[in-house]
Amino acid sequence: MQYRAMIKQHTYSIILTMSDAMRLFIFFILTGLSTASLAQVGGSSTYNFLNLTTSARTAALGGRMVSSANGDLSGVWQNPALLTSEMHQNLVLSYNNLFAGAGYGYAAYATHLPAWGTIAAGVQYVDYGTFRGADQLGNLQGDFFAKDFALCLSFTRQLDSSFYVGISLKPVLSSYERYTSAGLATDIGAVYLSHNGNFSAGLVLRNIGYQFKTYASTHEPLPFEIILGLSQKLQYAPFRFSVTLHHLQNFNMYFDSPLDQQAENNTQKSSGEKFLENMLRHVIASVEFLPSKTFYLATAYNYQRRKEMALYDAPGTVGFSFGAGIRTQKFSLSYGHAVYHAAGGSDHFSLLVNLGNFISKH
């Protein structure tokens, strides 16, 4: 991991206030463990901020949604094939306010080219805040920053009435104090939509790429992931159910925590129980209530997030998420709340503006 290489080359200590400590905690959670503190894959790659949720709707649906766009341009970050011609002249702005001044945002704009397909350009940034640096003797050396940036250039083409394919190129720039890195990630996705629009399926290979400039001297892999999603809207009821299978490239997601063993009096689970739990760690289940085209409610359950982030004796609502959204002819506003750990949840906001409709009225 890049942080170990940094420590070997330089001795650099940090004077931490309570606010600084919280930001540092967030920094390592987001960059080292990603959004779900992945026991089997966390810390094994760099640029894990690419897995952050850029969409309030996606956050409400468990952090992954690759099979249903529902007009959400910010969801294209998850699967480029979700980009459709209906998003022509849409502009989306998303922001997630974390703790102690840390936060991240996303902005994108889409346009449709009739002879080619639909394209979109976006940018994601993560700002971990300002830290106070000191040498090994405690002498203050000034403030430093930690930031991540990624551009996103997406192209989608409709093959026929049901199939869409898309690709995203994501140049990455990362800067942690004096250490910088640059790379390129690529997402390749496909979406199937039934003729009546009630069933959809999506498959995406995310973060295929290479780290061109390393933080220190060692090249690190990108957080490659395969995600498969299925969504079904009921024909005579305003509900859409979705199941998303994530990290399919890594079948073994099971982690037998020593702390859990101790809490369970060292009770060993059977091979069948371990197999079932391993399978469930790949699953995110979600449901949307769609009473009209202008309003929705959403909730989801992320099994892996709950198992790996909840306290054994006080799990609370870790792993659950919910949200809502409204849509008018000119704009859409979405909110999502996800509970990642016992310290609290994270609030996500997305604003989508249909510039085409806005301009046509003036």
C-alpha cells in the first residue's frame, strides 16, 4: 500500500487536534478501505476513492446500482451504459459532506449525438481537509492537504431497442502532502432493457487501468471490480426491486473476525454457514417506491457493509440506507442517507438540471 512506502522513505509526524484526527480517520477509510471497508479487497489497491458513491439515489440504493438509471446522470459513474439519449443537455451536481470538513463532489454534463450516441463529461473530487504537519521532534512544518481528482469521459451507444453498451475513461490525479500519483481507469458496461421497460439488467467491469506515476517507487493495482445488477418493476404496483452482486471478481469475501469469534465464545461456523455468508456479502438488495414520475422513495440493505462495519454488540442500522427524490420538468433533487458505521451516517445530495427544457422556456 502506498502509505507504507511513504513511511519508509520519510519520517513525518502530524500534530492532531480532534478535528484533524477525524479527518485522518476518514482519509484512511475512503482511500484504504473504500466505502464498505472491504475485508478481502480493501487496502490491496490504490485510487479507492473511485468506488465512492457520486449519486444520492445510488447511495440510497446501497452504494451500487448498475441496472437502472431512472434518469439519474450521476449514476453513469457506476455504469457508463446507463447513459441514455433522454439525458441530453442534463447537468448534475452531487455533494457528500463527511465529517470534520472532509467531503467530495461530482459534476457532469451529457449531450446526445444522433449519428453516434450519447456522451458525457464529468469530474469527481475528494477533499480530505487541511492537516498540520510536524517533524519527528514535534516542530510545526506548516499545513498540508490531501486531495483526489478524476475526470470521467463517457460514451454510450444503443445497439438495438434493448441493448446499450458504454465506456468511460477516467484520468486520475492524487495528491497527499508531498506525494502525487497519476493514472488512468476505464469502465466498460452493458445494459439490457425489456421492451415494456419493467425489467433491466446491467453488467460492468470497473476501474480497469494502470498507475502511470506512483506515490513512491512501487506500482499499485487499481480497484478493479465486476458488478452485475438486476431490476424488476412490478406491472401493477409502484415498486421496483433490485439485486446487485458486487466484487464478482473476488469470490471469497468471507472474513472470520477474531473479535466476533471472541464475542461468540470462539464458536466455529460450519462450512455451509461460511459459504452462505460469503455469498450474501456480494449482495445488495434494494426497493424503490414509485407512486408517480415526479417522486420516489428508496431503501436498501448492504449485507457486507453491515457485517464488516457494525459493532458486534451494537449493530444499530449499519448497512441500511434510504432516500427520496422529486422531479420537475426543469430539475430533479435527490437525497440519500447511508449508515456506514456506529459513528453515524453520511448524507448525499444530487441536483440535476435539464438545461434543454430550461432554455426552451426562455
